[in-house]
Amino acid sequence: MSRFRITDLATLESSPTSPATLGSKLGDLLIHSVNAAAQVEMVDQNTGEYRVILQGTLDEEVLRTER
């Protein structure tokens, strides 16, 4: 299992990025969260564009390693 670090959050906003890289980083983020939720904010059926919002709480272990 990959180790997630707070500094990895900045890589989530790197654009453009490959879906595989983004999926891997998001997967690591979710695995290292104690809770998580997703909200689909928008889907454009004409263009395929979408917007999803993730919200959660990171595991304390992730926060401790950053101090």
C-alpha cells in the first residue's frame, strides 16, 4: 500500500494529469481517510464534463508523519 502524505494533495491539482495517476493518488487519499464522501456537483451530458467534490478526514497517522 502506498503511503499518502499531505504534500501529495498538491499533485491532485496538477493539470493536466493522466487518469491513472489521478486515480492512484485519489485511491491513496481515500485509503488513508477515516471517513469520506463524494458529491456529484455537475455532469454535462453533451460534452462529458463532470465535477465531483470529495470531502473527508485524514487518518491521524498521516497527520503525525507530517509534523
